[in-house]
Amino acid sequence: MTVLRWVPVVSLLAWVWLVCCHGFFWRTDQRLPSRRPPARWPAVAVVVPARDEAGVLPLSLPGLLAQRYPGEARVVLVDDHSTDGTGALARELGAAGGLPLTVAVPPPLPDGWTGKLWALRHGVALAGPVEYLLLTDADIAHGPDSLAELVAAAEQHGLDLVSQMARLRVATGWERLIVPAFVYFFAQLYPFRWSNRPGARTAAAAGGCSLVRREALERAGGVAAIRGAVIDDVSLARAVKRSGGRTWLGLAEQVDSVRPYPGLAPLWRMVSRSAYAQLRHSPVLLLGTVAGLALVYLVPPVAAVGGAVAGWPGVAAAGALAWALMAGTFVPMLRYYRLPVAGAVLLPFTALLYLLMTVDSAVQHWRGRGAAWKGRTYSRPQEG
């Protein structure tokens, strides 16, 4: 019993360290850095990989085509062998005007590549002699000045990769419960401040919106360098940073995901498809992650309630303080998503769901199903 009484204290100490010494991951102030119009606007190509995206294209593609970019810009949408008329719909939307649009279909998917990265490689090849490439997903809606602001920030600060974490949809109850925590946990894994620091080992990006210098991408080995990566955004940032490039990641203000997640099942698939890949398919890392999540997120409420019921005031106090620190760090993310801050007390329950999603990801991998997405399964994804 003495050992059990010390567990909440360890959890509390872990939260003190996370709050003070882990890159201030919980703050949401990493936004696009200050920028001014460059003397010359470089040429840009926007590359959009799309597979069965007819449901979201009318909400996203018109915004890309309507970008107010002072320089030369074009959009290349790669229809990754869709079965829902994605390519035809894109051409129809492009006929309404705006930036020049090219719709192409890549060759059949070769071994060792994920579908998205094979489509990106094809789009990059079709982009022509441009200085920047904006790699963005088909479900991402951009404000009219999004491209210009990304380029201006990259030019002013000498950045080789500028990435923004799109604001995800939080319309349903499950979205409100799980989506803010998704971004919160991502920032905990890859503190934005550390990732944005030149020379730091941490490197991360958000695949939905990443502007990269073509020269930096080629120096990093091109898309082929990460051809088998399921977590392609982080892999891209690592490749660019390892090759000497400067990267930046922050929260978006006019870049939004329009993909709906109407229930728990699609949100579960979104997380579980890549969770075990994030752990490098290591049973040891899986056990450590499960133990860490339990210690940091589950012990505090159990100790606070159980200690109070059992008449252990020290246990209850340690659990309550840890729970309060946890909830306090989640409040800025809830405010970013314009959600009631009272929901911060539910973070332990959400963390339990993420723990189960991670275990399920490993189980699916062991069953040979790997990372399944859009009708494809990648049993053993690699970075290439």
C-alpha cells in the first residue's frame, strides 16, 4: 500500500516536469511568424493528392483556386485512381476560373510506396520549375491569402519548410471530445518550440499544409526519401532538417480541415491507422507508451477519487493536483478550438480512448492489416 500511495506523487512530479520543462507544448502561441511582402514573389505550385475525395473537394478546391497570390502559381491535383469521380469533379471546379489547374492520374502504385506519397511524387514532377511547393490535402480549405502568407513567412525568415496544423472540424460531440486532444497529444510528442529551433533533434510538420522549398526537398532526397512513411509529414520534416534545412510548425488561423468525422469509428481509424507506426512497430515502446499514458493521465483521477473514498488525504491531494495541472494545460487548446474550457476535466477519459486506439493499432499490425486507409493496407510501412 505504501508503494501505491507514492504512484500519484510520481504522476504529480511528471506533470510538474511536463508543464515547466517540455517545451511549453501546451501553449498555443506558435502561429505563423511575422512577415512582409518579399521584393519578388517566387513561383509556386500547389500539389494536392486526392483519392475518393469528391465529398470534400467542393469545400476545399475552390479556395485553393481563388488564392490571391501576387506571383506565378498553379494547382496540380493528382487523382489517385479514385472511384467516385474525384478527377472529373476537380476539372469541373477548375473550369470556374482562378489559378491554372492540372488534373493528372499517376501510374500504378509500385511496391514500397504509400499511395499518398506516390501521388505527391507525380504531382511534384508535374509542377514545373517552381521555387516552392505547397503540399496540401484534399480536405484542407485555405483562406484567400493563405499561400501568400506562407511564402512571405518562408522568404522573410529563410525557412525551408513552413507547416501549419489545420484547424480540424469540431461539429459533433465525438469530434469535440477527441479532435482537440489529437492536436494536444501531437504537440506533446513534438513540442512546436523544439521543432522550430534550428539544430534541435525534434522535427515535425502537418501534412495537410506544408510549404517546402523545391531545392530543400531535392537536397533531402525528394519524396522518394520517405516513400514508405505512413506518418509522412513528420518524416518529411526530419528529412529536410537532417539535410540542413530550417523548418517551422505552428497552428493555423485560416487553414481548416473540412473532413467530417460523424462518429467514433472514423476518428478511431484516423488515430489507430498510424499509432503503432509512430512507435516504430516496437512492442517495448508500446508497453512503455501504455504505462506512461496510464501513469500520467489515468492515475490522477483514480487517485483523487479513490484517495478521497479510502480516506487517504495525501493520495487524494496528489491526484487532484496532477489532474488540475493536466486540465490546465488543456485549456489553451480548447480555447483555440472555441470550446468550453470545462471540458478539460474529461481529458483522462479521452486519453484512455487514445490508449485503446494505440493498442488496437498494434493488434491490427500483428494481424497483418497494418495501416489501412482508402482501400489500401500497408503492413510494414517504412521511411524508405
